[in-house]
Amino acid sequence: MDAITAFREERERLNEIVLKYGQKDIKRFFNLDSSVYKDGALPAKTKELLGLVGSLVLRCDDCILYHTIRCCEEGVTDEEFEETMTIGLIVGGSITIPHLRRAFKHWEELKVKQQEE
Amino acid sequence: MDAITAFREERERLNEIVLKYGQKDIKRFFNLDSSVYKDGALPAKTKELLGLVGSLVLRCDDCILYHTIRCCEEGVTDEEFEETMTIGLIVGGSITIPHLRRAFKHWEELKVKQQEE
Amino acid sequence: MDAITAFREERERLNEIVLKYGQKDIKRFFNLDSSVYKDGALPAKTKELLGLVGSLVLRCDDCILYHTIRCCEEGVTDEEFEETMTIGLIVGGSITIPHLRRAFKHWEELKVKQQEE
Amino acid sequence: MDAITAFREERERLNEIVLKYGQKDIKRFFNLDSSVYKDGALPAKTKELLGLVGSLVLRCDDCILYHTIRCCEEGVTDEEFEETMTIGLIVGGSITIPHLRRAFKHWEELKVKQQEE
Amino acid sequence: MDAITAFREERERLNEIVLKYGQKDIKRFFNLDSSVYKDGALPAKTKELLGLVGSLVLRCDDCILYHTIRCCEEGVTDEEFEETMTIGLIVGGSITIPHLRRAFKHWEELKVKQQEE
Amino acid sequence: MDAITAFREERERLNEIVLKYGQKDIKRFFNLDSSVYKDGALPAKTKELLGLVGSLVLRCDDCILYHTIRCCEEGVTDEEFEETMTIGLIVGGSITIPHLRRAFKHWEELKVKQQEE
């Protein structure tokens, strides 16, 4: 099983534990967290880029990977992905570099996976 | 003098002090910080939204105000501004609310200023 | 007008601007942000202490002041307030000290106000 | 060896290396870091909840796990744990979700371990 | 009264309020916070530069100003100050720029004050 | 292969992926990120200590390890390393402790490696 699939399955498994213990406010927040990335005045694609840059400057690997996968699904190009990462790098500084490295590695893996399909 | 104009003038004045002391690496960084928001695969407007969300989740009032002004100049609509702020709020949590309040206040002031011109 | 009253009025005024522009997801988040501090398995008083320590370690003056006011309303004692601030200081380090100073100043002002009433 | 036991042993082993190199100021800080969670005006249980919410909003997995274990030892209930996590989630936003997921997973493991004893 | 003197006096005044409410753990932390910047294997001057860069990347204006004053007292040169700020800028990114601007402004004020004495 | 060597090789491998996708602004930033640590008014050794404390308070394990290796190469002594870590601990608080533990573990490994050569 590749790293991307492993990430998705672990995420699914842990979300079930959260929802087992979580009461209505956690559930409401999880709903909000889906709702804000849907098409609106801004298209879903742009919103995923916004989620990506927010995740990069806050330096959360899981969040970066999640939005990287979603960007790929929304048809973000290499150039658009690179420009978004660069803005995150300039805003957040060299402390983001280890996360940026892993993000590009995952982007490459997603590209390879896409070509195999 | 209104708050927006005061902000711009103070920013200009302090940048001069930075550049008086700053050597080539600071200058190179300041150039990079302009370069990444220029039109590319993504239009400048989208890049300003990316800068805005990064500034909101990192909770920097000056950076938020700067990108709010730039968003207004790039023709961002009320709806686009609101959706970007909402993503920042969900990513960054209630700790961003004081900054979000001030951002909407400045957005309102920019709108009033625009109508007067 | 004292600083506490000025803070409350500005907060009220800016919330109106947020709600003027804000769509349903922002409103839902604002509702959630009230809901989680209500009496539950943990009493509202303990929840305000949790909000206070979260605000201190994330270093947001407005959030700290808001929870300081709420702690006072919930009957938190000087000793309970001090122990909560100390945990925030140890978790968050000396970078929290300027916020801790202002929090104790506001706590003192709230105590004086309470005695005058 | 389960994940909780492995965490405790690694923590013990590394603390020994810190104390081998660490001079008196590090040792004083480590003492302070124990002292602030002891029973006082607030009971140790409440203080562990404060440590937990601070660790969640600052997004440190090791610190969250440590306070999760201590909360379990102090008899925190599922409902109290859930309400504390929810406050951390609302304060810190969706960027805390990966940590919140792992915290609930560890909480579940601690519950299973407790029932086996 | 100039800004530097006003800062020192307010800091003194608020520290008294902290110590009025603060119990022994806060006092111990305040002692530690002085102790770590004293001459040791590294001279006090280098330690103030370390405190300065830590304050810049964590973006705390009061802490930056405090260490800027101390750097000036320890005889840090313009070039040493500038190189330290540049490292902080590269590590922490453009989000540190508003703080960097104010730091250079204060550095300039300290230089002027020094020449007047 | 030991952990230090594995870290270096992975870093090298991922940097190649970054540079495959990265355009000129990312490359310029990577150059800046090397440039600021070179000998200047402050020696490279002091600059590595500045990078180390910045990385510790921002809590990035990869960045801490990188600067720990560089500190070792620059001849930083145990005492200098310990004093720098202690300043980072006091500035950044107990939330830095898991990173501080791993940093001392790596420091120990580097010392062992050095003696074997």
C-alpha cells in the first residue's frame, strides 16, 4: 500500500474514533470544515490553494498532504502548485522548508499515481 | 488623515530605516517578497488572497491590512473576501477572531473610500 | 470610559461589521464559539480557565482580556486565576510575559471595579 | 510493548540525556514544570485539563499524549476529556484536527488498558 | 518622555502587579528568565542576540524591544544587529517584517539617544 | 546507516525534488538561506547558534537537527550548546521540551560519531 492510500485509511479510521467520543459541537465543526471548501464565489480549486497555504505557514504535515491531494483532484497544475508553495515559503520562512520538501515529494507521488491510472 | 493612509505612510517611513541599516540579504528578501505576488500561472488577485489567508492564520494585523488593501486594488469582491476570511477562521480557529474583526472594519473603510473617489 | 468598557463596546461594534459581511459559515462558527463555554460535564468556570490558558499560550491580548472578564464574572478567585496564568507561562515560556503582565493589570482593574459596585 | 509504554520509556531515556548535559537552569525549569500541575487552589485534575488544552492549541503530540495519560490517571471522564478537546479545537481551528485525532486514539487505548487491568 | 523610557516604566509598573498576585512558581520563572542571559560559556552579548532572534521569529514586539535595548547596552554593533535580524527574517519569513521594521526604528532611536548622552 | 546520515541523505533527495519543480523565487530563497549563515560581522558559529535557537522556539525537529549538526561542525562546545538550548527553553516554554530532548539525543550521537572518527 502506498503512502497516500495509507494516509487516507488512517485518517478514516481515526475520524471514526473522534466521532465515537465527539458530541454535537465537534460534529458541527467537522461539517463547517467541509463546507468552507465547496464552490462559492471562489471555486473549490482556489479554496484548496487557500487551505494549502494556510497549512504550510502553520506547518502541519497532515493538513498539507490533505490539501495537496485535494489540489491534485481539482486539477491544479504544477505551476499553480509551485507558486502557492512559494508564497507560503516567503510568508512563513525557512522554518517551512522541511514541510515544503515533503509536500513536493507527495506531489510527485500523486503525479506518478495519476499517470499509472 | 484616515487610518489606511496613516498605515501606508508609516510603512514607507519605516521601510526607509530598514533599508538604511539592511544589507544585501534583507534587500534580496524584500525583492522576493514583491516578486511572488506578481501575475504568473496564478493571477495577482488569487495570490493576494493566498497572502491574506496566510496572514490571518498567522495573526499579523499589519500583514492582514496590507493584503486587504491589495485585494481591494485587485478588484476582489465582498463575497470573495468573505470566503477567504472564513477559510482562515476555520483553519486558524477563534484565536483569529480579533484580527478578522479588524480586517472587516478595514474592508468597510476601503469600500467607503472607494465610493468617495 | 474605562478600558474594560471600551473593549466591550469596540468588540460589539466590530462584531456587527463582521455579521454584516459574514455568511452562514462565519455565523455558525460564532455560535459554536459561544456553545463550547456553556455548562456541561465541566462547569462554565472551568471552561473559561481553559479558554484563558489557550489564549495565553497563543498570545492573543483580546482573547486573554475576554476570558479574564468572563473568569471574573464566573467567580474565579485570585488564586485560581494566578495558578492558571502560571501554567500558561510554563507551557508557553517567557514570550508570554508581556501578555501575562497585561492580564494581571486587567484582573486588578476588574477587582477595583467590582469593589466599587 | 504498547505505544503508551514505549512513549514513557523513550521519554525517561531522553530525560536522562538532557539531565546529563543540562545545568542548573534546565533542572530548575524541569522542577517548575512538575510543580505547577500539583494540587493547589485548583485540583491537579483541572490543571491537567489546562495543560491538555495548552498542548492541543500549540499542537505538540508528545505534550498532548503526556497530559492525556495524566488526565486518565486523575480520573477525567470521557465527557470531560471531550469537552476540553472541543474547546481546544474551537480556539485553535482545523489545524489542530490531526492532533485531536491522535489524542482520541490514545484516549481509547488508555481506556482499553484500564479495563484489562 | 521618549518611547524607550515609557516602555521601561510601564514594564516596571506591570511587573509590580504580577509580583503582587504571583506566587513562588511565577517568581522562580522570573528569576530563571534573568539567569539564562548572564555571562557563562557564552558572553551576555551573544545571549542577548539569541534572545533577540527568538523574540523576532515568535513575533513579540515587547520582547524584541527589550532585547534590542539590552543589545545596545552590551555594545552590539549595527552590523551584528543587522545580521541577527536578517537570520530571524529568513527563518521566520515575511510575517516578521512589521516587527523587524519596528525593531530597526527602535534601534535608530537608541543610537540617537546614545549620541545625545 | 545511522540516523544522522539517513537525515542528510533524505534531505538531499528531497531537495532535488524541490529544485525539479521550484522556479527562480524558490531557488533565490534557498540561496538566501545559505548566505545568511556565512561568516560576517558575526562568525558562522554564532550564526548557527542563532539558527538553533530560532528553530527550537519554533519547534521544528528537522531544522533543529540541521543546526545541531552545523554547530558540531563549527566546534560549538557542550556548554555553549547547553546554554543556547536553555535560552530556547525559557523563551519557548515547556512545549519545546520534546524537541529539546531529541536535540540532546542527536548531540550525544554526534559526539559519539566524532570520537569514532
